[in-house]
Amino acid sequence: MAKNRAQRIVRSPNYKQGSFQNISLTPVMAENANYYKVLKEAIRRPGSVRPSKKLPSIKTDLRSIHSEKPVIVWFGHSSYFIHVAGTNILVDPVLSGHASPFKFMVKAFDGTDIYETEDFPPIDIMLITHNHYDHLDKKIMQKMMPATKAFYTSLGVGEDLEKCGIDPEAIHELDWWETVTASDDTKITATPARHFSGRGLKRGGSLWSSFVLQIKGYKIYIGGDSGYDEHFKKIGEKFGPFDIAMLECGQYNPAWPYIHMMPEQTVQAAVDLHTRLLLPVHWGKFALANHPWNEPIERALKAAGEKHINITTPKIGEPVVIGEEYPKSEWWKV
């Protein structure tokens, strides 16, 4: 599998000059930013980047969920569970209490890390968007491996999964615009994102993707991490309208405007995708930037109101059922 992966990587139209590339020129830092200043600000982050008290959450019995309509349960940041008519899908589960190589770094907010691997039913599809620590939790992969049928991920990330002990035959790696049939009524397409990859000093050794999930007549957009760009319009034109789109709205900084979206851009991306419902993610669990922890959702709500985008704001663990009433409580103010 390693030889085949290496051959696929070098043949990829997205792999150039020894690493994967974004469609548009994408500097990691803004032209007027510098690493010294960003590091200094990271060390001196204000207290508002974390909530001052334990956050409210709901412990849903995931094993008892059965619905013909898609049910989405968000676990904070970019981890969520999707159930549709007996099919269980888990996206980027980071459940070890931290989003870093060390336990004492990037710790989860109090009250957010309430789900254990034992809480999940058998998983039909494990979907990993890219290999950053806040999206690929190797400890959780090892724990959930025996109860997971298949793993779907971006091209190159299979190497990380194999290091977790996962059978290479269970891993499906996709390049952008590639589609795989997971079952008779389920298709998964890897679509572009504007970001980067890497778990150490080397970047770009594997791809980063968003994904289009077509399942039992529904269309679900899984955004992963991405800065704003024209790819959202192209995906919307090709696959839209979507029943729901999970899009990042937090952990932004003017110093890195190309690799993460501002909340207003999140809402514009929802417009571009022609989605009927926006679920903002990538906030509410880890502090990776300097903005107040609840600023992303406040800004996203304001922008969604201005652009008439239907938005849902569930508590961690609170189900969102497509076609039914959507959670809209401002729980972060409690």
C-alpha cells in the first residue's frame, strides 16, 4: 500500500515541487505578519480565549439513535457523529481531552469532553479530513479501530492511519474530486479546501480536503478546515443544494487569513454552497487563536441574519435532525 500511495501522490495534479498545493497561492501567514509576533501573542493570550466556567452539554445516547432523516451530533470543534437510516458516520473525532502531541497543551474546555469511545455504536464510515492534531486523534483511532468498518480520508493520510495499526485494506484515500461508493446508497467525494497539512516540521506531505457525503437521497457538506476561496462556489455548482453544511467559523487570526475563515466568510461560503442549513464548527472546545472563545458564533449569527442563512447552534451533544426544528439557543451566554 505504501508504494501505491507514493505513486498516487506524485501523480496527483495537486502535488507539485515536493508537496501538496492549494488551488490559489496560499501563504500560511499574511504579508504583514511575522512568526515572532504571532508566537509572542500566543504566549500572552488573554483569558477570554477560554470560558470562565464549565460549559453546558447534553449526553445523547448515540447507540439508541435511529432515524430515516440525517441526525448530526456535534462534540465541539470539528468532531461530529452522523446517523442516517442505520448508517453511522464519525468525522474527525478528537476526544482525548487535548488537541496536541502533549496532554498539557491545547486542553479541551471544561464540560466539553463528555463522550468516551465506549459511547459510540459501531462505525460504518470513519472520515478524517486531514492530519492536524485537532482533527486526527491517533489515540482515539486505535481505540475505535475494532468497531470501525472503513476509514475514508485525504490522499496521503493513510500513512498516519496505518501507524495506528489500522488495516490498509480498510483505508480509502481520495484526491480532490475523486468519488468512492461506500455502499449502494452512499457516495463520498473529496473536494478542495484551502489549508495545509503536517504534524511536525514538514508540511504538505498529505492532502487536506472537504467532503461531499451523498447518502440515501441527502447531501451533506463536511468542510474540514479551509480559508475562503472560489472552491466553495464550484462545489455548490457541482453538488448543491446541500441539506446541511458543517463549516469552520473559529480559530481565526488576521495573521493567517488564507488558511482559516472569518465568521463572515463562513456565512458567505454557506451561500456559495447553496446549503439549506449551516452548522458552524471549529469553535467551542479548543483555544487555538486569540479571539474570545464565543466571538465566532456571535459574528456568524449576525452575518447569517444579514444574508438570510438558516443557522443552527446546538449545545455539544445536542442532536440536529434534518427537516425538523433546529436548536437555536444561545447556550454560550448561560
